[in-house]
Amino acid sequence: MPFDLIDLRLYLHTLDSGNITAGAARSHLSLAAASARIRAMEAALGIECLERGRRGVTPTAAGKALARHARLLLQQAEHLQQDLAEYANGVKGQVRLLCNTTALSEYLPELLADFLREHPNLDIDLQELPSLRITQALRQGTVDLGIISDAVDTHGLQTLSFRDDPLVLIMPLDHPLATQHVSFIDSLQHDYVGLAAHSALAVYLEEQALHAGFRLQTRIRADGFDGLMRMVAGGAGLGIVPQAALERWPAERRFKTQPLNEDWACRTLLLAARSFEQLPAYASALLKALARPLRNIP
């Protein structure tokens, strides 16, 4: 092969970021070295893989084909490293896990801590993303496992039930809506306390509001469910949180709760992968750990 895995990783980083400068930075290479590697790869293949313009680079038809094969090759190389790492003392493997907001904050901390303690030669690359983006990453083969909402299309993926994840509307005790049962659409006439804009749940709720023809009126954003619930209790606005977050809240709640009956709010979390049978050893072990019933945390 006239190029190596570093070249392929650089090429994909360049495509993902849209320019060679950012691709070089993500690959920990100088711009000159990155440009030379890409041009040498194109020369060896006898084709142009990138169209270069003022606003960055885009893949040619051949470049798109190269990207598909590069992702598969890098995935296989990573699987090889993971499968062999458990036989080599001191060599660490890594599993990439993408998940939504609820899984990250409510269900995974204890599960992953237990798993890492049992597997000292393993690191977990954990990232929060909206479920739709997680399914895209799974189909592209750039991630081992995902935890997604059952509200998204899972065609081409294998899934297992993980946890129920119903969403609940919360409101100050003296709010005008506190004396009646309202729908999500009715609530959109009022101000909200939201999560950080990059939060997967914040993105999800804003999408649901847009689908209903409204915009979510976010008055302030909190960095987590606890902060959001405290702000709602203080009268800052409405909020939407998972039932699991409410169950951790002290018994004396200073806000009213109301289940949301919309289908998109009565969701279940799923473990997902392209193929459970083809997962590398460490990823397969993590899948088994996540599939166990959640132990009670005091």
C-alpha cells in the first residue's frame, strides 16, 4: 500500500473539518507535513481525492470512495488493537461510546466506573450527542457502541433495550399552568429554563418545538439537571427533565411535575451497534456490562 494509517486518518480528519489546516491539527501534524502527505497519497493513487477552494476542501467522487474504505480500514485496525491489547501487559485498548444526555448523567457514571475498575487496560472515549448523530456515526463505523432514543430510525443497526427514559414537564408551584394539565404545545407559550445549547436533550426539545411550528422560549440555560430543577423551583420558568433525574431529587419538591404524553416524550433508551456479534473484545465486554440491570444507587 503506498500510504499508511496516519495518511488515512489525516485524510478523514481533513474531510470532517473541511480544510487541511484543521485536519493537520487534529492529526498532530504541521500544515506542511499534512499537505505533503495528502499530495503524496494522491500521486501514489494517480487520482485527485480533494477539490481545493477558497472555503476549504471537498472530496471528489474518487475521494468519497477513498473515505468509505479508509473508515473501514481504520475501524479494523482499531479492532485489531483492541483484541490484542488484552494479551499484552501494559497495552491499553479503547472503546468509543456515544450517548444522549440522560444516559450520560443518570445511568452511566456508576456502570462505567465499575467496568473501568474491572478492566484496568481499557479507556473509554465517552461523548454526548443527539441520537440521530449517534446512529449516523454507528452506520459509518466511526464508533463502537451508542445509547440512543427509540424515537430515531435504527435501520441497519442492532439494538437492545437499555432503560425507560420518559420526559417530565416541571413548573413553579405558582405558575399559571400549575393548576391544569397541559400539552407540550400549550407550554410553548411560556418561558423555559433549558440545558446548555450543545446538550443532546436541548437539541432534541428544540427540534420537537420546531416540528410543532413553534420556537422554545429559553430564558436561561443550566449546566445540568440539578441546576435546571433548582431554577424552576425558584420561579425562573418551565423545564423538561427525564424521570430518572426527578427520582434523585429530594423528597420535598418545590415544583409541580406532569408527565408528557406525546409519543416522542415516552421514549426508551437503546443500546445500539452495527453488529453486536462483530464488536471487538473490549467493546463486547462493555456491551455485556451495560446490558446488566442497573443496581440501586443510594
